[in-house]
Amino acid sequence: MEQKIAAVSLKNITKTFGPVVANEKVNLDIYKGEILALLGENGSGKTTLMNMLSGIYFPDEGQIFIDGKEAVIKSPKDAFDLGIGMVHQHFKLIDVLTATENIVLGMEGKLNLKDAAVKIQQICEKYGFEVDPNQKIYDMSVSQKQTVEIVKVLFRGANILILDEPTAVLTPQETEKLFSVLRKMREDGKAIVIITHKMHEVESLSDRVAVLRRGCYIGDMMTKDTNAAEMTNMMVGRQVSLNIVRPMPINPKPRIKVDGLTVRSEDGIVKLNDVSFTANSGEILGIAGISGCGQKELLEAIAGLQPAEAGSITYINEDGESEELLGKDPRKIADLGVALSFVPEDRLGMGLVGNMDLTNNMLLRSFRKGRSVFTDRKAPRQLAEKVVEELDVVTPGISTPVRRLSGGNVQKILVGREIASAPTVLLTAYAVRGLDINSSYTIYDLINKQKMKGVAVIFVGEDLDVLLEISDRILVLCGGSVSGIVDGRKTTKAEVGSMMTLIGGDKNNEEK
Amino acid sequence: MKKSNREPLFHIAKRGTLPYSKVWGIRVLAVILALLVCAVVTTILTGDNPIQVYGGIIQGAFGSSRKTWITFQNVAVLLIISLALTPAFRMRFWNIGGEGQILMGGLASAACMICLGDKLPNALVILLMFVTSLLAGAIWGLIPAFFKAKWNTNETLATLMMNYIAIQLVAYFTVVWEMPKGSGKIGIINQDSNAGWLPQIFGSKYLLTIFLALIVTLGVHIYLKYSKHGYEICVVGESEQTARYVGIKVEKVIIRTMLVSGALCGLAGLLLVGGINHTITTTITGGQGFTAVMVSWLAKFNPFTMILTSFLIIFLNRGASEISTTFGLNQSFADILTGIILFFIIGCEFFINYKIQFRKKSRKEEKKA
């Protein structure tokens, strides 16, 4: 251990944003030829710390040493000059340019796209990337875009690579591919830092883990000497249980019947093709699929936000009376007495208003109540206080704009509001995306409680492990069509994974 | 440690929320600094004593009781226009068509005064003026809103273009109604009968406008802050997606809000024509439809702060025209001073939101040691 060279050494780094302390006296070493997993709950300062390394923020106090020499990183350019490259959670690519153009963007010197393309090819061959240098970004899948981001930092000669939640948007197969590339880089002597919330990834990929909690450095350990439970305890600071319960559905009855649903996007592309299924009360119907294969459109169609070309969506209430939901907007659906709650994928862009405080966000669902022309803020204020208390939302107060809160807390507020209206149908899209493990389990728990109350839950997820653990049945989408519906208790990850890429699944390849 | 002098001299960091006293302290400091800079600029460029120039500005705004009343009346008109634009701005609908909406309101009331003035009882004429001018302003606001709601056209361009149409319409009617014939303008309307002139209250011709401005301030504040409509406006402004998600009809909100915005501009037009000038020209608005954009932004869309910001603008304006006559300076010099003061006032917002951290002194000394 001792003879290993620290590629990066952070000493006493402190960063504050106004009264908020994001990092406090953090000491961290990053070694060459090692993959370090940086763990911590949402808002524990992982991304802030890495942003200081990549020149986006400047530390208030403390020093950064690169290869033993003190360095001052004032801008992303300084970081590149020191060989530090970061792949951000949200891609920073220009859609209308090609891969090559994006990669050379902002580089100094004469522009020579041909040479650059050759160099890109070399990098790709060395590590096993698959990138077409002349492909436009808008034609690329999420995983291809990510590859371009990684090639971009390697092209600039990065020896220290930081990846912020790289797997959040990838399928299991793509994740595996990324990991094998990262392992090759490690063999090449590069220092790699990966921020992730998925414990099984930490265990399978990293050599060492470092844990942050509330901005402070808690400690590090070798991955092989630890386990998911221990790491989680360190992150949270107390004992947590990592089991998702899956009670048997009680008296399931059809609640939502989707029949032959076909949806086209505004450009005329078929997003959903002849989708039929039934969601039952007291049951969690998981929806699996590669990102962008119709999950969003499906949920939005049920919620009354997406017009459909053909098909029907029928809601059946407790007494067996049915209502057609298609062609109605959210307000009309609510007026029918259908208690439908929707936790959309884009929390701050759709579910909540970032610049408004907690009370006003609670008001979104209830402001129409009553005949007065004025809004009633008393009930929402009480609801906000209740959600903060019951779900342990970390916030300075209920009059804080929600965009100031961390991802997990934002999600708790959204889910808290949606389940407060006593729904009979709960739609959730990527309910735990970007959430730390502790918040994730809080959300799973909330969803399970709704299921026990007899709510029909439709759960769109990206983590197959979780989908397999929580769902009673799993509907697999593939390119907008139903690839199959399987029993969550009997199926395997391999079966669902192959159904995601091929309609009906590839039975022959299942053994692989 | 030798190389650490590469640390930047300063860097910019975000501040937390400052207490009110500090925020206003920074603003007051900005105004003082602005006055100092203006003083230096005045001395260098004109050689006049800056204190006297400042005295001239105050003289211009408050020199006599008549001047003071006119200052307050002008503040009231600008305030109403700024308040009119505010609901649209809260919705992120950039209504820069205030000019046109005011002109249309003014044209409607002028039409009532000229065509109905001696045919109907005065009270009825005034009532009709109110109704038609508000309606005319509302229609002028509705047209761009309709296009925006229906086809998502750019509202900035559409509202701006509507201004020119309104100006041409007024120019056309100026020819139709010109008085006396051949003068190319409309003189004072109903000078003898005073038909359609808005009534004086408490024996003052200025109080009605001021009174209405206060009512509108209160009304807009309550509308935006406490009504369901106001809440919908905010949600649509922040995120149309979220608005649709909770079942708000975005198109309806856009149209409704622009009807309100246009109608209030129409009210300003009514006051300008029926209450203050008793005539109409193409330049009767004096560019206030655009000035109001700044007033509204400066106040961060808060109706009460708008009282202050519109006062500031009018005060500087009136003072500027005074010094340009008494000191023989042209209007452009007054504009330079106004510009400097606004620069400081807007610029100080940066220091309210951010702080500048200089390189730590202790570390510097450490290096020397």
C-alpha cells in the first residue's frame, strides 16, 4: 500500500455555499491503477468534492496535490492540463455535432478533424470502445453518448478519471461493457473515481471505497474486506436493513386495463405499439425496458398527458364501474373521482416547481379545492410539515425553494405529496433515480405501504435487481411493444434482460 | 509551498440569504457610490458644481407644489403600466407591447370623448370610456396571447409589432379627427364642455390617478399572491410541463393573463387621455410602455417595490430635464447621469447574491515568512 503513488491527494478541503457546508476538512488520496468508489448519501458532498477537482468549483480552504505537487485548479482547463477528466451525470454534449467535433471542442491549436478521428479510433481500439467518430450525437443512444464523454476526457490525456453516477442510465449489459472498459483503464495505470449508489456495482468493480457523510470524510476500506451492509451503515451512520419486503397481494382486482394502446410522438415515431395489460389493485406491476422504449409515454398516457392514436385505457373502481381515461386531461380524470397519483421521471421539470417552496408545491395538487377565488395555504402548509416530519426530509424549513434540496429530499416531497391524496392508482417513473441507498429504501417502503392499502402500483424502474425484488409481476417493454409479462417471484435477471432487447426474449441465448 | 502563489487573487462564491438590513445597506451604498461617480463625471465634463446639479435635480422633481404633484402623478401612471406588465412577466410572457396597449386604450377613450361627448350624459360617457379603453387594451393583449397559446409564436416579436400597428391607427385617427382642421393634430378635446374629462377628486386633478394607482397596486398584489389565478400564473411561468401535469390549461392561463395585462395598460391609456392630457397623439405614452419593463424587472415583479422603482425613474427623469434647462446642458448629459445611477443600482444586486473572496492574507504572510 505505502509504495503506491497518490495521483491525487486532497488535504483539508472545505467548501461552503452560503450557510451550507458541502465539504468540511476532507482528506482523500486517489491512487494510480486503482478504482475508487466514492460513497455517500444524497447531499453528502461527493459531487461537490469532485467538481473542485475538475475545476468547476474552487475550494474555500485546503490544498490539492497532484503527483505530490501542490496544484491550483481554477478552471476545467487547469484540470485538463493536470490530467483530470470528469464525466458528469448530465452529459455535456452538443446534439447537432458529431462525436469527433464534440471531442475536440474547446481544444486549443489548429483544428484537424481527420487526425482527431484517427486518434479517437486508436483510443477506442485500446480500451474496446465502440464509437463512430462521424456519428451525430442526436443519433446516439444514452450509452453511446456516455462513451463519447469518456473518450473526450481520454483524448485530452486524462490520467485521473472521475465518473459521476455513470450507470444510472445504462442497461445491465451496457453497464457490464462500461465496467470492462474501466478495468482495462485501471490496468493501464489510470486513477479512476466512480460515484455510484448501487452497492453491487461497488462490490464488483471497485478496489477501495471511500465514504463521505454530511460533507465529512468518514473513512476508506478495501472493497474485498467489506460488504454492502457495512458500507451502508458507514454512509448513513447507523444500522439499516437492506431487504425489500414483498408481501403477497391481497385480493387483487383489475384496476387499470390498457388495451391496444398505440402512441406516436410529435415527429410521427411510434413510441408505443399495441400495448395491452392489466394492473391490479394491491399489486406492484414493474415495468422494465431500456431507457426510451415507451415507459414515459405509457405512464403519461395513463395520467392523461399523452394523446394516443389508438386503444383504450379503462379505470375500474372498487364497485366495478369503469371509466375511459384516454382523451381526458389530468383535471377531467380527477373530476371523475379517479384518484390517480403520478411520480414523473423529471421531478423538478414536471412533478414540482423548483423555485417554489414546499407549501406551494403541496398546493399544486389541491389549489383548485373550494369555490373561493383565493388559494387556501393552510392545508398545504400542514401537509408540508407532515411530509417533512414523517419522511425525514432534510430542509431548512418549509419555505425553502425545493430546488435547493438534494435529490433524495426532493423525491421524498414529491412522493409524499402524491400519496397524501389517498390514490387508488400510483404511477412511478424511476422513483429512486439518483437517490442514495437509504432514501431508496424509504421510497420502496412507502410504495409497499401503498400496495398494502390496495393501491394499484405501476413501477417503472431501471435497476433490474430492485425490479425483481419488489414487483409482483414485471411487464417488459422492448421498442414500444410488450415483450412479455413475467412473474416477479419466478423470473431471473437474465430472462428479463434478454426480453428487454428482443421481443419475447432470446430463448437460445438464455444460458449465456 | 513555493508554488502556491498561483492561487487566484480572488474568486466568486455564492452567498446565503442576507438579512434585510444588509441587503438595503448594500443598495444604499450603491446609490451613494453612484452619486459620487456622477459628481466626478459632472465636474470633469461640465465644470459645474455637482452639489448644485443635484440640487437642480431635486428642484426639478419637488421645486414647487405643482411640480411635486406632477411628479407623483407621473409616478402613478408609470406604476400602473408596470403593474400591468407584471402578471405577464410572472408568467414569463415577455409583453413588451405596453405601448400599443396603452395607445389603444387611449384611442378608445378619445373616440368616446369625441364621438359621444355631446350626445350622452357625462357620467355615461365616462363609464363607456372606462369600458371601451379597458376592452381595447385587452384585445391588443389578447391577439399575441392567442397566437402564442395556439401556435407557440414568439410573444416578444408579436407584442412589439402590435405597438406599430397601434401607432399607425392613432396616426390615422389623428387625421380623421384633427382639430382645428389642417393643424395635423387633435387639440384639447371638448375644451368648453369638458365632456368625458375624468372628474377631480377632493378638488385636485392629480389625486384620481394616484388613487387608482394605489388601488391597482393592491389589486395586483392580491391577485398574484393570493388568488388561484395568480398561483396558476406562477406555475405556468415556472414550468409549463408541471402546469399540464396538474391539469392547468396553459393556453387558457396565457390568454386570461394577457387580457388582464392589456386591460390594465388600457386603463393607463384612459388616464393619459381622459384624465391628464385630454388629447391623443402618437407619442402620448412617451415610451413608458418600455420604461415599465425596466421598472417591473428592477422591482423583481413585486408590486410594492414597484412604487419605489417607478418613483426612482420618474424622479431622475424630471430632475434631468430640469438640469438640462437651468445649467444649459443638453438632455443627453442628464441621460448619462441616469445611466450611471441605474448601473450602480442594478449592479449592486450582484453583490447581494455573491461575495468575492480574496486570497487569504494569512497564507500570503505564511509565504513571506
